[in-house]
Amino acid sequence: MKLREGRKTFRVGSLLRGESGFLLIAALVFLAILSLVGTTAYLLSSTDIKIGGNYRNTRKALQVALAGTEQGREVLRQVNAGNGSPVTTDPTSFNAELVYYAAGNQPLISSGTLDGYSYTVTMSNDADDPGGNTADSNNKVLLTSTATGNNDVKATVEIAISLPPPPAAPPPVGIPNPVAAIALLGDSGSFIGGNSNAKSLNGDDQCGNVSSLPVVAVSAAGSLSGVQSSISGSQPTTYHTKVNGVSVNASNNMNAIAQALTPAQMVNNGITLNDATSLNNMVQTIHDLGQTTVVPGGSDNSNVNLGDVNNLKIVVVDGDFTMNGNASGAGLLVVKGQLTFAGNINYTGIIMVIGTGTMVRNGGGNGTISGAVWVASTAGSDGIVGNADDAMGPAILNTSGGGASNVGYCSSAVNNAIDATAPPPTYSPLIVKSFREIL
């Protein structure tokens, strides 16, 4: 089709022939714009991710540093409570800790790790204390925790802590006060002494100034004559006590050496001495103490730490027990079965043979028990403590073995053994007084 305008003639196809390639150019421009927008969005997103990651890492480092201060606070509490490691401390101040950790440049925690971060905790005195890093005058110190992660991400925080009020000491277990160097509790009592002139059995206090006691006391009055007869036949001058400050022995004052308990003495510090249930309940209470070492029956001293005068131990044996050779111990030893001494045995504290109620020393050798001895038959006819047939039976102590078998009442050894039954005091967490973020 042709169009006419004046003399010129145009064809429709020729009008469009000069626009070829326009759509391609437009598409390329549009793609360039989209690429620019995408690149910008990517760069912005990457930056946001990095910022978010850095923030997360720094916050994580901060949380690890805070965790370090909490662990440091607990470590310092345990050290201050007196566990003796790594330094002997006074629970009423931070003096020893400052000298060891701060002045000694020792970290409280040197290499803690948590979720891929490492941290250290150091201790120093607070700025208000004139004692510097060697003396604490206000029971307040500073703990500084520094946590480090990947790419040198680091956070440092500092807390000021102070001591809580000192804890009250829990009371010890109710244990009867000594009524004699040797107490035989049962429906009968049998005592056989050794024949050595070298032995010494003392009811007068060998390590204190408290009132003297008899050497042997029985809860069954009908057994007294037999006990006194046995003492008379086993070197009576080796049994000693004091009456009104004057030393006596079994040859000149037998009634002071061996006595029957009076009804008033039968209830002693909450324990009924002639009642099997009362005595067995006391043994069970000792058995259940957190610091008690429980030993199976049939054991001997070879694998048991019986303690020493600087480290008292509470040991309960659920049956027979033998002390051999040159065994020694200190504290409180409770044996539910038969206790057998063989050899040069020394013990400082309280020995309780409560259950089957038999204590025997046989063989040669010498040895000394310094403190007090309780022998009580409470297991009943089946010989098992804690059954329905528990009842008082015959209490037996036989020290007829050769050599010197010494027993001496010692008030301080008894008191120390009783004190050892007190549960350890519970120390409260150290008090956080302030907090600041350093880095």
C-alpha cells in the first residue's frame, strides 16, 4: 500500500526499518541495572552479616568472660573455705589469697575454655584498700576475667566481691560423754586383763585436767564382781585412777577402779546406754555422716586409712575388723562385729565396738589406746545389727595377749574425735558488690 503526500511516497515497512536492535539494547540496560541492584544488595547483606557475626562473637566473648568470673568466684570460695590447696587460708579474710595469687602473680584460673573460647581469671585487691596486694583490710577483692576467641575477639570484665558472714559450725553427733576409760554395756560385762607388769590402764585424765574416771564401768551391776575379780588377778597395781586428786590402784581401792553405772548415768547426752535401739541409732547416724569411711566386715587395716592425730578419720566397719602389725589410727573407729588387735597397735580417740560387742587383743606386742573405749552388745541373738531381735547381750573385752596393753582416758582425744563428727560448715557464695565491662 502506498501513501501519497504531495510528491513524496512512503512505505510503512521503511518507517520501521531504522528501529532494529532497540529491544536488545533495552534488555541489556535492564540486566545491567538488575546486576547493579543485586551487587549492591549482596554487598549490603554481606556487610550486615559480618556486622552481625562480629557482634555475636563479641557478645559471646563477653558471656564467656562473665562465666569466668563466676567460676573464679567459686574457686576462690573453695580456697577461702579452707581446703588447704593451694594455700592455707583464713575464712575470715582474703589475706593469704592475695599474697599467693595477686602478689605471687598466680592466675586464679589459668586456662579455662568454654565453647571454643579461652579465658583467664586473675585476682587483685580493690583500690580502696591500703594493703595493696599483700593485705586485705575490708574483705573485698577484685576478679578480672579475660576471654579470647577467633580473630582475636576479646572481652574483659571485672567484678568486686566480698566475704559473706562466717557460717555457724554445725553441732557434732550426739555421742555419750565417757563414763570410764573402758565402758562395757550389755546385760552382762566380761573383762579379762593382761598379766604384764608393764601395762598401764588409767582412768585419770592423761592429757587434760577433767575429773578422773574409773578404768572400767559396767551397765549390768551383776557383772561388777566378776570384773573386779578379773582385775585382781591381772596385776592390780597396773590399774590407776585418782580419788580427790590422790592416785589409787586396784590393790588399794578396787571400787574406784571398777564401778557399775548408776541409773542417772544410763541416759548420757541423749543416748540410753542400756538400750540397744538407742545405741544402734547412734551408730547409724555416725555411719551416715558425709565424712565417714564405711568398711565391709572381714576387713583389716591394710587398705583403710584410720587417720592420725593431724588428720582424724571416722571409720565404721560393717562387721569384724582386725588391726595387725604396727597399725595406728586417730579419730573415731566404730566396729559392728568383733574388733581384734594383733601386734603393736596404737589408737588415739574413741573406739566403739557396738554390735556383737566383742573386743580382743591377742598375740604379743605393745600398744596404747588413748581416749576412751565403748563395748556394747546390741545385735541380739542373730548377731546382725538392725534386725527386729536387737537387744542388749554380753559385752566382752579380752586383753590377755602378751606384752603391754595400755589404755588411758584422754579427754582431749575424746573431744577431738567428737568434734570430728560435726559436718563441715557450709560456706555461702562470695557476694558480688559491683561489675564493669573493661573491654
